[in-house]
Amino acid sequence: MNASDPQWRDEWTLGDSFIPAARYTSAAFFALEMERFWPRVWQIAGRQDELREAGDFLEYRIGAQSILVVRTTGGALKAFHNVCRHRGRRLASGCGHFEGRSIRCPYHGWSWNLEGENVHVFHADEFDAKSLHPDQLHLVECQVDTWGGFVWINLDPQAPPLHETIGPATRHLDPAALDRMSVLWHKQVRLPVNWKAALDAFVESYHVPAVHPEYPELGTDITQFVYHDDGGGHSHYGIPLSAGKDAPENPDVDPRELFHRYVSYTIDEIGAMYTEKDRRLTERLRTLPLPEGSNIGAEYTKALYAYAEQAGIDLPAPTPEDFEHLGGNFVFPHFFTLPTLGNALAYRARPIDSKLTLWDVWSLTILPKGEADRPPAPQAVDWRNASEVGHVLHQDFANLAEVGSGMQSQGFEGLRINRRQEIGILAIHREIDRYLGAPRD
């Protein structure tokens, strides 16, 4: 224990390139996260398009806390602790619509309007008037804001604003226009691993050759990625403008064919980042000669914009400099996305307990104007079944299950960090320590 903080244990202290295993396996460390960390950070509660009409609501759970996000009569968003001020019953669950624009407790019929004001107490005349003061009955609010098509909440009323907090990451992601995207599908899995270990597997591409050997065969070269610590726990990696100029080319491989195979494999084995329109475009490009001085990426981009204009798809227009920062983008504390032109694969991690993580996966795309609709409900799937999660994610999830088990071993002391490709992992822990009040040298 540390004298300045009796809850802090020296065995949790970070090294310059070492992360102790106890930060993943200790029940006491997890309890400290639930006490000091999760109640103070901005986190994704759901999608904006789940809350289109006044009275629409969604529930977000983190640990023992349940939060209701509601579209109000005036069209704003409000977030409330999901509990009746009378006897502590949860007011609603899941995702739905409050009929009559009234939030009604099923226990005794107390009711609130969509702004959180109490409007009805059953047999109010039988209560002490002091216990029914309006200030005491108003639903307790949380901070709420939006970015990237997602609704974010923060349980801490004193927390800095969302855009100030996530700005170091979103300035690189804004050119991808996630806010224009709709949900193709949304899946949830329960992974037998600590939530941080689950995220570790995605904030780096160092694992790709071993876990996903098909991708190097399809042209993914992890040596070309450049990694960035954006501060505040945020990080990203992408390919710089000069990438590929010095890379050896294989004269026996047709880049048009390779790119088509890459796009098709990603569609078939993930179901995100590309859609069938991209497969059709790359199929057509296979038979067309590459203009002198051009490459398959440039020709695909031209073909995609031409298609989008005809189809009424409002694609973003990132600059070349923007593109080098759109690769693997992590927004602290629990959101990671892999955007492409008009599409994205996105993840959210939430702890269930110290050894179990609720993992959300979204396939996002920009639809033609007028086609956007309410997103499909999340589908609970089994990570062990490749037919339900896709071959690529099954590779990741099977690997993480072994990590969750292996971290419990007495022979594992902690993570030894690659100081180039795994800097995002260390950045997450350093920011967590700031919330936990970890002692500093």
C-alpha cells in the first residue's frame, strides 16, 4: 500500500515500457476503476439515430449504474440516472419509447416528463410535504453530448465538456464523417477477458501477421504504419504519405487483383469497412489498365466518388494528409474504429467484471440520401462461432480468450511494451492512472 493513498498498491505502478499484470487481474484494481474511473469519463451510450422522436429512450449500463438517455419534447437529449426517486426501482430498460411523453415508474405510478420533472405522485396528500419538494423529486441528470453519430454520457457533473476531452482524437477522425453513417448491423459479444486487454488487441497492428495471416498475403504491411500518441489516452495509427515508395514490389502480383481480393475478403469475413458496391467497383477495375503515374488506390477512389455522386451518397472528402491519420483510431476510454471512405468498423468495450467484457461491434456506412432508418437492435452473438462473428473477429476473440486465461498465470508478470507499435496501450494506462490518482515519481 502507498502511504499517500491507502487504496493504491505499489504492484500496480507502471514502468516506462512495462504494465504489471495485476492491473488486469486484481479485483482491487478493478474496484478502484469502478469507483474513480468509470463514473468520471465520457463514454458512448448509443447511437443518435436510436433517439429520433420525442419520447424515444435508450438505457446504458456501466457497472452498477444505469443511465436513461431521452429525446425531449423540444428535441434535445437528456440523460438521467435510471432510478425512481421514491423507492429506487429502475424506470425503464433496453431501448424504446415513452408513450404519452411520460416516464412512469411501474412500481407505484410516479411520473416524470421528458425533462425529468416530476408530474405525478400517487396519493401525494399522504406524504410529508417536505419530502415532495420538486428539487428532491427531479430525476438526477448526467452530462450528455454527441459526436460521430454516437450519444456520449458522463456521470460526473464537473467533468470537462465532451469535445474538449475527446478533441485530440476526433480532429483526426472528423474527416471520415462518422456522423453521416448509418448502422448496417450491431453485434454484442461477452469476452472472457479484462476490458483493457480486449482493447489492447485493437490499438495496434503488431498482432496482424500472427493472428490474421491472410492480411499480409493480401498486401497489409504493418511496417508501413506510423503510430501516434495523441494525449489524453487517445492514439491512432495510419500510413504516411511516403508509405510504399520504398517498399519492394512483387512483379508477379497484379495490384488490381490483390486489392479486389483484399476488399472481398474483408466483406466476406468481417462484413464491415467495405460493402458490395466496393466489391463491384474493384471487380470492374481488375480489367482496366492503370493510367501511367496512377495506382489502384487512386483509381478506386475516383470510381467510388463517381458512383457515389450518381447514387446520392454524400461521401466525405479527406485530404491526402487526412488519409494518413485514418487507420486505426482510438478514442479514450473505450471506442476504436477503422474507417474507410464512407464506411467504418467500430468497437466499444465495457467491463462486466474484472474478467468479462461486453464488446460491441458496429458496421457503419453512408447510405444514399433518404435511405437512413432506425438502426437495427444489437444482436447477441457467440464469439466462439465464426459463422456469427466472421472469421477475422473470431481470430481476434479466440486469441483474447487465451489472453484472459494466460494473464492469470503465476508465470506472467506483465506486458512488455513495443515502444513503437504498442504505445497506445501504455497511453491508455497512463490516462487511467490520472483518474485513479496514482502516485507519481
